[in-house]
Amino acid sequence: MILSTSTNIGAFLPGGGFNPVTWTIRECARAGYRVLDMNFCEAMNPKSRMHDESWRDYVAELGACAEENGIVFRQSHLPYYDVFGEKDPARRDFMEEMIRRAIEGSALLGVKWCVTHPATLWGEGREACLAANLRYYRPHVALAERFGTGIALENDFGEKNGQRFYCADVEELVELVDAFESPAVGICYDFGHAHLTGGTHREKLAVIGQRLRAVHVQDNDGKTDGHRLPGRGNDDWVDAMSALAAIGYQGELTYEIQNEGKTLENPEKKELFRESVAVGERLLALYDRFREEKST
């Protein structure tokens, strides 16, 4: 297993505004990263170059910057919105185009798995949500297959108007992924989201098993979705690493800790990048220890 981070680790500037993705790529490489997750959620920013007709040129620039700095992309995060709750047709069409571009862009960057969120059909139960997600995501899966990448659906958390988000329960997520009957569909396990829903990572990852294709590593206080560096919340990282080792996960250990650096100026962000590598190395050492114990 190798350490990775989402490019959102360096995206946000204090007081508003964004760093160029190329800045984050270069500085992450200098901090010691060799693998990154391309956060295509940046297409949701009003000034994103993903909106332009020349968006493929932009993706090519990102790929060239990564290559120049010894970086490869292994996973991405697709833009997202309230799929079944959005009432504005223009907004829906825009978001669907951004999602399509992000899937193709992911493939252009060599990404293996595009992470996204299952959608909740508000006011309906589990079976209706399952059927609605299958109908909605099948064209996205077909597009991913066409471009040679895959879709990894992520466990959610929380509730809205008294209804729990669909796939906050990992059993629902497993049921959904299995229903596609496609090797191009897998699971991304977000440790922070799982921490917010209670139980142990070992229990939940045992249910997910070999469906796991990607992870989001982030910490929180068990109450809010903090997206903090491991150790700055109260999650159990011994449980987390032993759980990954128990199911034999061998993908990337990918941070999604964008809130950690939001208030930091760029010189401080560089320090965060270096610290995150050091923390990640300790997590990888824990994982290796549990893997060795499992094999003896």
C-alpha cells in the first residue's frame, strides 16, 4: 500500500479563492508524495477551467505537471449534487456535463477509480433508493467502462428531514454495488463518514470485503465531518489499519483532509503536506505490522 492525497489538500486559500491544482501537485511532490487523487470537485468552482470548451487541454496540463514532478494519479473524485432533489433543469444539465467531463478527464490522467456519492431519493425507502441509483448510475458506469476506468461509490453519513442518507449503512452500499454486477463498480470507504455512523471499522470493512477499491482517510470528533489529519480527531487508527489488513486491501491510502489547510497560508500548507507524509508513513507501518501478523 502506498500513501496518496486528494489535490484538495492544498486547494483552498484563507478568506476565499483557490490555489491552482498545479501548485498542489508540485508542492505535494516536494513533500514526498508520488501518488495523488485528482479532485474534480473543483469543477464546481465558478472559475474552473473544466467549464471551458478547452477543458481537455487543461486536463493535459495537469497530466504534464504530474509527470514532470514524478506524480501519478490513481483515483479521482467526481463533482456531485443532490441528484434526485435538484429542481433546476439548467443546474442539473450543467452538473451532469461536469460529471461526464470528470469521468473522461480521470481516464485521460490514468485514474483507476472515480469516487462519487450514492444519491438519496428523499421520502422513499431502501428499495426505491436502490432502484433509483441503479437507473441513474448505469449510464455513468457505461461511460467509465468506455474510457477504461471505474466508479467507486462511497459510504455516506447523516440525515436530512428525518431521513438517513442512503448508503450511510454499509450493508446498503454493498447491496447497491453488487446489484450492478459489473467489475467497473466498487466501493470507496470513507473512514470519517464511518466514524460518524458508529461501530468499528473492522466490522464495516469485513462486510465490504473484496469490493473495496479506494479509501478516504480523514479524522473527526465523531460529531461533525471534520476532514482532519489522522490524530486530530478521535477515530481509532489502530482499528482502521488492522481492518484494512484483515481484508487484504492493497490500494492507496488516500487522504481527504481539505479542512486541515483551509485557514493556512501557502508556506504553512507546505508544512502540512510534509507532516501529512510523516503521519501517513506511521499509518502504513501499522498496516504492514498487521499484514505480517496475519501471514504468520
